[in-house]
Amino acid sequence: MQRGGRAQQEDCLGKVVPWPAVAHGCYRGSRAASGAVAAMLTAHRLIGTWSRAIDVYIALTGFGKSMLVAGGIPEHRIVVKPNFIDSDSGMGTGDGNYALLVGRLTPEKGVMVALDAWVRHYPGIPLKIVGDGPLRASVEAAARSTQFLEWLGRQPRNRVLELLRSATMLIAPSIWYEGLPLVIVEAFAAGLPVVASDHGSLATIVANGRTGFLFRPGDALDLAKKAGRLHERPDEREQMRNAARAEYVQRYTAEQNYENLLAIYAQAITSARARKPHLHAVRALCGRDFRRNRDAGAAPPVKGNAPRA
């Protein structure tokens, strides 16, 4: 969400105590619950859990990594590994002549921005909206007011994939920071260009002018212009379709994810061994004591029955 020209997610960066999160009830809309989470985070920050006790952090995007670094996490312990999808039906046709928006119908997802773009600044291509949520009534009203907007409600995943394969473009108008929406990965798999908000991780997932277009966050007119440009330039769109598919093959397949994950495990093991040599010595000593007791016929100590100090 935006407030005063900056995202709320950045308000706590650099603060030992994340009090803005408490003030705004960032956790489940509750100040009490947010206070409990803030206390936990502060305690672990003070005792060094985040900087000393964890070997590897996984960020979904380069932007996510930069936020972790700004929050005090050592950069060398952060690895970027995106989400993936485990089923690939190949390149779509892209011949449906419609834009597609898939997601929860909530303010932070930029639903009202998309409605404004199509109702007031029609970009020349119909918009289909898949999803449900608190803004359902607004979406239904907008769909009734113009023939260029259609609300399909909640749909099963197979149907969503069919829509992605036929669509001309995917619209991702979020006004808050996203992680890595799987619908964008699914769009890339189908060779579908994405028109997304130019901030947060979306600006690092979508390569402007290569796998889609970026527009000013919250700016309905700019969204309409970028969607219209993509619709009106079939040759450029075809290049973006191929680039989107190539991006999926390079970064978001299950096979690539598996290789990345193995490398991360190897890094974590190496880091743990270098960071805790004394623990390995203790474990080795305990192992020798256990074998000595076993060979002597003594029963090993039962967990939980050791005398208290």
C-alpha cells in the first residue's frame, strides 16, 4: 500500500523496533497481533538470531533481496530463487483478443486502477477479470457499465490456464509490493506479455519492453496507454511473447528450481560447518561416549531424564 508517496512495507526498514507496523496493524489488521510479532522480531534482532543463527535466506526476487539487506540481513547470506510451476503446457496461441487480470478483488491488488483504465481510458482491447473478493460489487458495476469489461468470477486453475494461453496480455496493477505472483510465471510459460506496475518485485520480474510493459503504479491512464500500445503493435507483441516464453524456460521451470535448491542446500551446509566447528566437536565427542557405553553394556541416557543443573 502507498502512503505519502512511499510503500508502507518500507516504513520499518532501519528501525530496531518496527513500531510503524504496530501503529498500522500490519499483521492481520490487528495492533495487538502486530505488537506481538514486532516484539518477537525485535528480540531476535537484539540477540542476533537473524545475523548469526541462520546460514542462508531465500528471496524470491532481486528486489526482495534488497529489502532484506535494507532490513539488516547480511547480503552474502541471501540467495535469490524464484517460484516455479511444475506443469508446462507450452506456448499459448494468444489469439483471444483480450487482456486478462487474475487475482483477489482487493484494493491493494490495483483492481480499481484497472477498472478506471478500462472505463475511462479504454485501451482498445476488452478486459476479462478472474477472481473474487471485497471489490466484487465494484467490478460487477463496471462490467455492467461497459461492454469492454467482463467479470468471470472465481475459476478453477485449468480454466485460468486456458484463459492465459488465449489472452493477448496479462494485467498486474498491484499498488503494494508483491512477492512473485505465480500467475506471472504461468503467463510467461504461455508466452504471454505482462503489463505491470513499475515498482517492487514486479519491476524486476517484467523486463520493460522485452517481456511486457511497466506503468506508473496507480496511474490508470498510463496503464491504458501501455496496454493500448501492446495491443496495437502485433510485431512487437510477438517478440515479447517469445521473450516471455524464453524467460520461463531459463528461470521458472521445475528442473531449474531443483538445481537452484541443491546449490542452496550445499551453500547452507558449507556455511554451517564453517560457522559451528565447535558443535561438530561436541557431536563427535557425544558419539564416542555413546559407543563406549554401548560397548560396555551400559544403556545410553534417555532423552529428558538427564539430571537438572
